[in-house]
Amino acid sequence: MFLHLGIDNAVNKDTTHKKLALIDEQSSPLQRIMWVYNIEDPEKRTFENNICTFHIGNGYFLSVAHNLRIQAGFFRSIDADLYRTEIYPKLDGSQNRLMEQYYYTDEYTRKKYLTNADPLVLNNIASILKQKRFDTRWVSLSKKKICNPYLIFQFRNDRFYNDLQVTDMFHPSQRLFDADAQKHTFLLPVELVEAFYGEDIALYRIIDTPMDIIDKIPTVDVDYSFIEEDAVKMYCLQSSPSGPTGRLLNEAYMEGMLDHFGIFQDDIGGNYLFEGYRYLIKGYFRFGSSGAPYLIYNPDTGKYVANAVQSEASGIQLSIKNDREGNFQYINAIASPLFIIKEKLQKHLLVV
């Protein structure tokens, strides 16, 4: 039952149900991508580099691109042969001893595994790898199969979208129970199709997965219109304020538009520019919600459609008690409208 103050009509009820569908685990197009180490070994499996993403159909997902070229700094595990050819020859005696102290080699799996998670140890390892110019950007870690991106689906029950037949198609290594969230988790492998770095948008697709599984995943249609200020009500579909497991749909207000310019620091592959048209958004956004879609309602189809992607926190900000030292509250965000990659995106989608 829904309470409407003085108004109780079919239109309002229909809109409410559609909004609830956007945040419900059984019908939301919003998911997460994380980089997974050792998926086949539950005791050694770890998850890193959490980012929002949303399904636009046929196993294609949109997210941001900037996280791909952020350096992890270190790795949780690595193929022993890869370590021997790309890292070991560059180390001096003390560096080799430190690395051998904190990475042990499993002769059965032929991998080296990190044995210590102390921040000081990790910083020392990261310093060595940075000095030796070993590329720990997430895009490179996946190319070298050190760890790989997976879609993360979580449900209160143990069935993938309540379908027992589809659930049985999952390999045991791609199913687990998240004790902290008290949710059943399913993992699907994805690959990067293309990263549009200047626009800060990335396109992924599900791989090595039966279409019966892909067809169960809810989608959202893409809208390529470029919205004028305050012309259309927008909503941000993102992670909940308390953590990435939940979802939040909140109103977002367009305060302006800009021809963007920004520099992304990448000392491995070279710096690149954020540029092109953007929306300046005012409204709540959770740090960690990069890749979330901004939605608008299409009255012709009766659906909410994805019009832009949450990209950056904006430099327009508030300070608390006039104390600017490490005390910023961001009240604005920058979103990348899908308009700016329309032709590039359609080339990929038309292949389907």
C-alpha cells in the first residue's frame, strides 16, 4: 500500500512501482563490476576495484573508464612464470628478499600468493613495483590475467532471478554466500569492449556465459538526447548511502552544462584528457558510485531510460566551518551524457 497525500490515482501508483523496480534486486539494471583474484579458490579469492555499471541489453554494460588506469600498486597473486620473466630480473638483492618474504609460491597452482596485508608491507611492495615500472593498472592486470573483472549479482535467496534452472547453469566457483551482507552472490565474467577515456565511459560485455543466463538480467534503454538545464527531471540510480550492496534512486538537478577539460594522471601509459560536453549535477551522490546511470522518464514508452553516466566529483564544493584542510563536502557532480559516444556505442551494439 502506498500513501498519497490527497492524490491516489493510477498514474502516481504506476510511477511509484516503476521507481521501486529500479532499486529492487530482481528488476534493477544497476549492478557492480569488481576485479577478482583466484575465483576458482574460495580460500584465496579476493575482490578489488568496485565500480557501478548498468545493463543496456544483450550482455552489454556501461560504466566509467577512469578506474581502469588507476594503479592498484600491488597484486594479491601472480603466475609464477610471469613473475620470473617480468619482475624478478629487475630486482636487486634486498628487493628480491622482501618480495620472497611476502609472496610464497604454490608449486601445484604455479602461483605466488601475498601472505601479508599490513599497510606498511603493501606500501613497500608498491614502491618496489613502481620503481621497476611494473604496470599495476587494473586494465593491465586483467590483460595479463592476474585478476579479471566480474559482474557481481546479489540476492536474498539462493536462485539467480528466482530461476532454478538458470541457477544450475552456474559453475560452483561462480557462486558464494556473502556472510557480511547475508546475500547469495553470483559472478559473471566480463571483458572490456572499449574504453572511451576522454568521455570517461567504458563498455563491457559478458563472456563465456549461456544466453539463458544473460536473458534473465534486467536492462535499461539508452537515451541519446542532450538535456537542457531544468528541462527534464533526472534521477541517479546508484549504490545506497550505507554501502554498495543496496541501491538508491534519488532526484538529481542539472545546474549547468560544460565543455569539459581535465587531466587524468597516468605515469605508466601517459596522461590523458577528460574533455567534451558534460552535465553539471547537483544532488546526492555516494563516493564509489562512479558508473551509475542518470535516468529520465520517457512518457512515450512509459519507461525510465539511461541518459548519462556519473563520472566525477565536481570542484564546486562547500567547506565545513570555513576549515578547508581535508574537510570538503562535495555538492556537485559531473556526468557524461551518452550523447557524446552515440556513434561509437552504436557501432558496437549494431554488431549484436
